[in-house]
Amino acid sequence: MKRFVMSLVGAAVIAGVGGHAWHSHRTSQPDYAIARIAEGIEAGDHNTVAKYVDVESLTSALAQDLLIVLRTQLEQENGAANIESVASPLYGVPGQMMADGIAEELRLRMYDWLKTGDWRADKKVTPYTAMAFALLDTMGVERLSASDVYMVDHDGAPSIVVNLSRPDLESKYDAILTVRDHGEYWRVVEFKNARQILFSIQRAEQRALDAHNRLIQSRLEETVSISDQDVRVDYQGSDRYSLTGSYSLRNIGDKAIASAEVAILVGNQVGQLLHTAFESIGFAGGRLEPGAVDYRMPAGVLDPTDPSQGAVIQAAMNELSVVYHLTELTFNDGTKLSYAESYDELRSRQP
């Protein structure tokens, strides 16, 4: 956060609107507000920032935008029809209460930052502290840089444009801040396109994650081949069923493999996925040498009362399909190939 806002202050100065250049402007001009905000941030002056920025309106709107982005993400992951049962606290009166709590938390953290330079400074923890931090992380604020600040007329209203970038994503964004005339001075009252920027960042992070995982998939397929794939369901008596699979792993790479993880995807003949299981494999002798083959027969008990496992039992009356999908390899030299579940996880792996 500190690095981002200091780059923002620097951008204001570079643009010719910082430092002594500001004093030549009349206080009734909107660009004068930018100068005072920049100076207030640099000096950690809460009162100056609060005068020229409507902190309450900005944080309230930002909290709403953050929740909308989160709802949209959950809808995409779980289906719009099921979303309220999955995330009911994000909707209706509970959702509004959460937005209000997050907005207040954002204000407290902004004031912490102005005083200490650390927006994560220790403070009384509220029920919304973790949520506020998580949503701020969604923006990737600490990875944003500012390169320029200038005034424009946007939709008939004076606005501040801040050129932002996320170097890690090689992406750029124009943040539009609406300013309003308060008589003797102008005040920032709205982060007009915060939601659009949040969605753009989210899409860029997903593209980076997808690109990484496609590369991992290619490398896994170049290292290990899986063949002799089969699966069967056997009745054990007393309403008990077993699921037994079989497949072989061949090391077609040039390094010894210490361990692997395989996803077992069981479906029916029309392509419907019925059941997923995972097998963690430690090879005999602690290594699978290049050219060597390991034969596997994973087995487990199926519960007929479990919807997904019961569906497997029903489908077995006709014929099952199975795919064994390699998800992770650990080599004897200590290196690893594995998919990343999120962009934050991907970032944490990078030096």
C-alpha cells in the first residue's frame, strides 16, 4: 500500500501538479484538491486528506463493489441458481450489514495507514477485519503502481484520472475519480470505475493462472504417461460396494520421480462426471526411474447413501468411464510440478 500511494504522489509531482507548482493554482480549482491530497498523504495528515476526500462515500461504494465482484465470482463457481444457499450472508439485509462493516473497516485501515504507513497495523479486530483484508487483496493494491495523474471532463463532470498498472500482470487501468465543487474547494466523492477495474484485474489474474496451469499440464504429460486405464464396481454384500481402479504410470522424462498425485474421475458413458477421488503415490524405493513403470490398483468402498457415490453404483449397471489425471509430481532432486489453485498461490511460488 505504501509503495502504491507513494508512486501516486510521485505521479502527481511528475505531472506538474505536485509540490510548489500547486501553490500557483487557486484553491477553487479542482486540480488544487489533487495537490492537497498528495501533500496530505505524503505528510500522513489525516485531516487534510479527509477534507478533500469524501472517505465515507468512497469506502461505502468500494465495499459494495467488492461484494458484487465476490458474488459474481461465487456465482460463476457454483451456479447462479445455487448461490444464495452457498453464500446467503452476501445477500439482502445480511449483505448490507456486511458491506457497512467492511466500509467502516476500510476507513479504519486507511487512517491507520496515514498514521503509521501500515494499513495492516494491529488494531481491534472486528468480525469484518479478515473479510476487508481479503477483499483488499482481491484488488492487489500492494502490486499496483501509478504513472500519471491528470484532470479530464468525464460524462460532463470534472474527474481525476490516475494511470494504474499491475506489472505482474502486464496490465494497465485508468482509475476515474469524480470531484465535486464544495464552494471554496473541490472534493473527491466517487471512485467511478472501481468495479470495472476489479473485474479487469480478476480476469487478468485468471488468464495468468490458466496460462500457468496449461504449461504445467503440458510438462506433466511430457514427463509421465498413463495407460491401461480401467475401473469396476463390485458388490460386497450387506449393501456394500467397492470401487477398484487400475492404471499404470510410466516415467517418460529424464529425472527420477519421488511421488505423484493422481485424480480419478469416474463418469458414465454420456460423459457425466459422477465421482472424483485422489490417490497420493509414493513409489517403491522412493523413486520411479526414467523408463520405469508403476502399476496401480486404487480401491475404496462406495456409500450408496452418498448422492455421487450412489450415482456411480447405478451407472455401473451399464458401464463406467474413468480418466486418471496426473495433478502433481515431486522429483528426487526436490523440484515439483503442480497446478496452482489461485493467482495468490501462483504468486507465492515466485521468487
